[in-house]
Amino acid sequence: MHDLSGRTALVVGGSSGIGRATAALMLDRGAAVWIAGRTQAKLDAALASFGADARAQSVALDMTDGASIKTGLSGIEDASLDALTVTASSAVHGPFSELAVEEARAMFDSKFWGPYRLARAALPKLRDGGAITFFSGVLSRRPGLNCSALGAVNAAVEGLARDLALELEPRLRVNCVSPGMVRTEAYAKVPADKREAMYEGTGASLPVGRVGLPEEIAEATVFAAFNTYLTGQVLDVDGGHTIRQYATR
């Protein structure tokens, strides 16, 4: 688990946030890592942040586009990957009665069908004994107001992970990481003062007393990808969100 020398991983969403932290941790432990995302400039910046490590490479691809996936994966040799990790995500919020169906559908296309397409296309790239790790989120089993579509897509991703763990065994293991709120670029568009208030408010409601850091989720993600006795599981790395106390004390 601590020495990943000789292992190779593809981290989709590896140019920022949890994905970049995951790729950095894998590199630190000796693995070779491909990072993938839609924007080459962001991929280049991530590679630079790794210190131009020769074991880090990038590939541009869009999970919502089958042709883009095929082209992106074409540069990766068959049976060369020990792990496929899909941290790239999409989220929309809004009341069920008001959120446009098109917005919810676009989120499903990105957060569910994207990983579905990618995992299917990447099967030949994965070595026997390898692993696929998806990402969901706490709303799958602990719903919140104005988050029905997001909770539904998270639940769908978790269902896919469990089903594929059975269908692809024993050749591959499949798991899902379910993070709580984490300080990442996902909230970059929220004004700084409101963002900090959101972090503080959510953190105060959690047993750990704060929101998470990308590096903490990365630790669980690497565990899911390389622990050879783990499959069909959803790892909640959420600061205790699933036992969060909503009632006023």
C-alpha cells in the first residue's frame, strides 16, 4: 500500500482538486500516473505542480464524448493500467419543481454516463487484478433539500460500482469513494466570504468540526484503488456527515 513502484494509474479529473491530490499521492508512493481532463492547459499546470516528474503524463479527453474517450485512451497501452480512478464530477442544485430537466440530464451525462462510458472503454487498458474507483457523494444516502437530482446521480454511481464489482470479478475490483464537503476548486465561483461561511457552517455541524481537505480524500482513494481485498464498497470520507446531527441541541 505504501510502495506503489511498478504500478500505473489513470486519474480522470487529475488536473485539479481531489484528482490532483490523488495523482500527487500516487506519484509520491512510486506509481506512474496518467492524469486526464478536458483542458490541456489545466493538465499542463498540474504536471508542473508535480515537479515535472517523469512518471507523470497527461491525456486530454471528455467523458461525455465517446470519440474523445477513444482518442484519449489510444495513447495508453493495453493491459498497462493497474487502476482507473474517476474523480471528475458535475453537480447542480435546485428545487425539484424548478430545476430544469435538461440541467439534471446534463449532470447525469457527466457524472454517471461519463464514468460508465469511460470504464467500459478502458477495460482493455486494465491489467488483471486491477481496480476501478468511482466517486459519488454524501447526498446519495443522506439527502438534503434542493438536491434531489444530485442525490439520485450519486446513488446511481454507487449502484454501478457494486454491480460492476460482481460482473467484473475476479479480474477487476470496483469501489466508490463518497466524500463530504471538501475545500476544492469546485466552489471557486462562490464569493470568498460566502464560501468561507459555507465551510464554517457545514464544518460546525460535523463530528470532526470542519470540512475536508483534498489530501484526506486522496488517502482513501489510493486505499480503494490498491487494497486488493476491497471490492464492491462505498467508502464514506465525510467527516461524519452520515451521522450528522440536524436537530437543534
